[in-house]
Amino acid sequence: VGLSVALGWGLRGEIGGEQGALIPGVLLGTAIALSSGKENWIRMAPLIGAGSAFGMSHGGIQSYGLLIGYTMCTDMLNVTYGYLSLAVVGGLWGAFAGGLLGMVLCGKKRPIWSWVLMIGLFYAGGEIVYYILIEKLGLLMTPPRVENWAWCLGAVLALLGVNAYLKDIKTVRSSLKGFLAGGIGFMFGESLQVYGRFLGPEFDWWKVMEISFGFVMGAGLATAIFSEFEDDENFLETSQITNILALIIITAFVPLVTLHNMLEGFEQNGLLVRAEAIWQDPYFNIMLRGITMAVLVFAILKTLQKQGFFKNINFQNLAIFLFIWSVWSNGWITQIKLALPKPGITSVIIHYFFLFLMILLSTWSVWGISPNTRIKQGIWVRIKEKFNSLPLIILLILLLIPVLALLFAGTSILTHPDEMPSNVRRRFEVTHYNENDQVIIKRAMPSFTYTSSFYKITD
């Protein structure tokens, strides 16, 4: 699961935003279903994959580019702030994904109106917390960028509140464990970027950060899910329409969104010239073929059924197909970037690494899993006995993340104690004094003057 989300997050970096985050989300869900070896989970693979895709995409609305810059400063205040802020962003990413996965796997059948109500509550929670923290209190984490972390925080708090009210403590714990996994993962991945940038060879260390973050968060979320939902007596019965929608999301919606964003990026960079006649337009023609391919895949799945859509089907094979389809459809689309004129050597190396992961994961899903494969429950029982106390999980979040932030900050500064990158700005004013208490350096974050959708930077 860790390698699957590592691949997904690396591919997500080629797309960006909440749309790109659908890729690691769908790989997370389908990989969890397959690696569990549980018949009921494999049967639910389409629903788990679709739910996980939207759970992961939620965090994609957050901005973190400036936070990464802060971790490359040379003072403890700004660097620690950068790591702690990344822990919040990554934590909220993992918390919502873990919580939504828990809601799918808890086995409780809910009518459609209850799902609509809960989604409405998540949205309302996001709006309320954003208004209080940003509009009223002015608690800005990434000025002048968007402060959508507050909106994500509100949605996560609403998710926790709703499931606590419903006494679904397993989902509450899986969400909090997801926060821990995402927070640690983002700090760890960024620390590798800082170490590599100042101590290692010239390379795309940003991509190393993405892949490392995805691996740690994916493995952490898998640990959270397997330790919470170790039994499979419950089975969320779903309607045929729900299963069809889940299949459409995995086989068509996610790869088509990936293709759309890739072509949109090409158009913005002048690499794709639109035509007036729609039948000559390259964007239309490529999307048309993508839609045709997705529809054909879905039609083949349906045609293979002799009696009803979800009768007489080998769910193990269906889950494997959905996983491989997600790996190769999204992987192939994002690697179209290799067709750009003169791609850099590091970009080629990274994309070959993606190719290796795609082959490895496909091989694992086909030959590494048999119908009788089940994860040994002993380890998850021990983890559950030791780490399934809500107060302990909260204590770990409050203690472990700050300690790791200080550790990563200190080691990051040691890589470049006197070398302030020219493209990095501090978040807070830092004043240095000489031995006579005279100010020798005084730097602060630049002020911003907004004009329409642009801003002017002044020192």
C-alpha cells in the first residue's frame, strides 16, 4: 500500500491540486482491498477505491509551496514553523482520507439521504472554521496564498464529530491515525528534500519529497485501517447503482480528469494549439478517445457478466483489474510529459522509476496474491491492543509531531547553516545582533499589495 500511494503521489505531482490527488486516493483504496485478502473487502473494492479517491482529493485544495520554502531558512523559528505547518497540511490530508475509508469499512448501511446530510455537515464545518480562523481571527499560515487548511480542518472536525455522535469510534481513531501518518510523512519527505538539495547531487528532490510523503502516509493509513478493522464480519451491502457509480469513478472519471488536466497544462504552455473546428481540435480528439476507451472498458466489464452485473463475477479478478487499470491509465497519461521537447535528465530518471513501480505493483497484484492470501492478524491485534486508545493517539499527535519537527528543523539547518537560498523568504522577522548588541541583519517576510488577481512584492 505504501508503494502504491508513493507512485500515486509522484504521479499527482505531475497534475497538482485536488484533481491530481484522486490518483493516490484510488490506488490507496484498491491496494488496501487487495492486500487485506478479505473476501468482503475485495468484494467492496470498487466502493473502497472510489471513496478513498474522494477522501484523498479533499486535501488537495491546500497550499504548501511557501511552507516548503520556510524549511530551507537558516533559523529555528522559521524552519520549525515550516515543518509544523507541513505536519498540519499532511495531517489533515491523511485524517480525511482515513476517516472516509473508515466510514466505508465500518459495515454500517446508511441511506443515501444520510450520506448527503453528512457531506453537507462536512461542508458546513469547513465554512464555519474557515470563517472563524481566517476571516475573524486572521490566523494565516501561508499568506498570500490560499488558507484552505482551515477549511480542511473544519471538515475533519465535522467528520470526527459526526462519527463520535454515531459512536463509530473505529472511524474516529482511523482518522486520527491518518493525521499522525500524514503529518509525519510530509515532514519526513520534506526533510529528504532539504538534505538532498544542500548535501546531495543535483536532482529533482521535490519529487523525492512527494514519493516519500506518499509512501509514509500510505503505509500509515494501511496500518491504521488494518489495526482498526481487523474483522470482516460486517459487509456493507450496496445497491447495483452504487457499484456501477463506483466503477465509473475508477475506470472513467479519475483517468479522464487526469487527462483533462494534462492537456490543459499543455494548452497553457502553448504546447497544444486549439482549432476552431471541433473535429480538428486536438483537445477534443484526445479527450474523445479517452472517453471511448473508458466506456469500452466499462462495457466489457458488463458484457462479461452472464446473469446480472454483480452476479457470477470473480471479485478477486475484478479488484486486480481495477488496481492495474488505475496504475496504468493514470501512469501512462501523466508520463506523456516525456513527449515534451528535450525533457531534463532528472525528469527522465523519475519517470523510469514510475515505470518500474508500475511494473512491480502490477506483478504483485497478479502473482503476489492468491485467493487464499490473508494478512496475518497477529501483528494488527498487537498494534490494536497498544495503540487503539484515543487519549494515547491524541497524545502522540501532540508530542511526537512537535518533537519530530524540531529534529527535522535542526538537522535541516545543519545542511546549510550560512547559506540562505535566494528564492526563499522568511515567514517571521529575524533579527541578528553582533557582540555589541548592534543589529547586523534584519529580515522579514515581504509585504503584499493586492491588485485584482495579482500582487506586488516589496522588500
